[in-house]
Amino acid sequence: MKKKVVLAIFTLQGNGAERFALTLAKGLIDAGHDAHIVYFKDIIDLPIPEGVKTHFFNYQKFRAIPKFMRANMAAKAFDKFILNEIGTPDLVLSNLFPVDFVLCKSKLSNVHLVIHNTASQEYAGRLDNKMMEQLKKVYLAKPCVAVSEGVEKDFIDIFGAQSQITTIYNPIDVEYVVRTAEEYLPEIEEDYIVNVGKFKQQKRHDILIQAYAQSKVNEKLVLVGTGELLEPSRKLVKDLGIEDKVIFTGFKKNPYPYIKHAKLMVVSSDFEGFSIAILEALALGTPIISTDCPSGPSEVLEQQQLVPVRNIDEMAIKIKLATLDPSLFKVNLHQKFFIPQTVDNYLNLIN
């Protein structure tokens, strides 16, 4: 029977949760269901798959309301918006805190909050009693879905036995990734190592840049993305005297050609809920190294491909080794990460 699924997200601005929403929406459409993406801030940087309907819910007008009243009022307006614009959904998936804050108060049936990061890391240094009470009001109010087993375990460690959470791995649209990787050829003549991700503290570009400099490999380092820590990263490259070897491309709507043609991809994050970028590299046959984050990478990669978090020396050694023998850092993509399996798992939540 055809199902109607709503995926709610703050913006469509190009990070993991946003790509997850679009990929799952496309998978639902391909499986013969209705998929609607509702976004709270009017920014769309990513291509919308054919058949996926998008709806702008203007959350900004609720910002002036005191926070203790805001969630209830916004949730009431959200529910009315959904029923008027879309009809009664069979499943609603909320993504990331600003949306979770509202949808935890929704009266629609089958609302689930998708947990994209390890909460202990995301709120590190801020998990005092007041913050815990605020988070419990949100994340114990609705059933949740973790994007990896590590995220689920971390969630239960924090929120305890009251937790209603299960794991469904993020999907990857292999056909789409492979096809769009052919759209253009990066204008880089030499062999290169690539990292794709927003320049923010979690992604630890500083660790990657230092490890790369220490490895003394001949390959260039290509950093795809933008963010608040872009300029500090540029300064670090300059301070290390490797400006001629590091390329900052800025944000790319389609980063897949850069991943496809790279000799190696490196993920240097302190933590990940589940790195879609890793799956994209595997789909394109690109060798990969990742930090052994509290969740995500170790559920996908082999031990050979993992390095301890923030370990510059070990990362430098593996970067060097991977440039000498890339085949050691390849692994096949498991069926459980393909879209049909993920779609089935999410539709099972309806029952």
C-alpha cells in the first residue's frame, strides 16, 4: 500500500543529514510511495530528486516567541501546515535539533526523531543538569532512530532505560553517486588526497592538515567544503609552508567527481553519527582512511582503514602507506547500506 512520508529538516544546505533526507526521499519515490521534504529555513543548495515534493514551513516567524512557548506554538502550526499542504502522513521523520525541538510536541501520529550524531560528543562540555532536562523533554517525548549502532548505544548511555530508539543505517544511492561522479572532471592534473566536509570543529581539518604535512607525500591535498573554520585552516596551511600543495575548492553541490578521481579519501573527524562520505567513497571505489570515531566508521570499515581520533602521527603513517599501496585501503560496500533495505526499515516503523 502506498505510504505518505514527511521528512522535516532545517535547511537543504548540503551536509550529512540533508543528503540523508534527499536520498531516503528518492528511495521512497522509487519504491512507489509519496515523499515530502519540509524545510524550516528557505535555503536550498542541493539538487532535489525528481518526484520529491518540497514545502517551506516558515519557522523564522516563531523566533520572536519566548522559547518556553515556542515549541508548542510552532508544532501546532506545523501540524496544521502538514494537514493542509500534504494531508495525513503515515510517517514523519524529524532531523536535527532545531526541528526536533518543534516536532517533539507534534500531535501527528508516527513522528520519529532521527539522531544523526553521538549526543555525548555533540553536547560535550554542556551536558549539565539544565541541558539534560531540556534534551530529555525533546528526545524522550518521541521514538527515535539512530543512524548507527554507536549512536544508539551513546543515546541509551545518556538518556537511560526510558529511551525508545532503534538503529537504521543511512542509505546511499549508489547509482546516483556513480552517475553524477561522471558529470565533470576536477581541474587537478596531479594525483591528490581528498576530504569532503564542512569546516567546523567536529571535522578536525587541523588534524588532517598537520598529518598531511607530516606525511610528506607528493600527492596534493584537496579540501572540498566551506564553513566557519575555513580561514583558520588556510592560515594553518600557510604556517606549515604547504600552500603550494593544498587546494581549497569551496562548497560543491556535486563533490562526487572529486571523490571518484582521488587517490585516497581521508575523514579526520572527532566524532560522526554516521559518515555518508565514507559510503560515497566506497561506492566510487576510492580507498579511504578514517578516524575511529565513537560511532560510524568502525561499523563500515576494516581495522586497517582506521586511525585513533586526533592521532596525527598514526594518520600521517597511514596516509603515506595508502599512497604507496591504495589497494590496502579499499573495502566493498555492504548491502545493508543500499536504499531498498533502508526504505523497508523505515516503512516498518509505521507498523
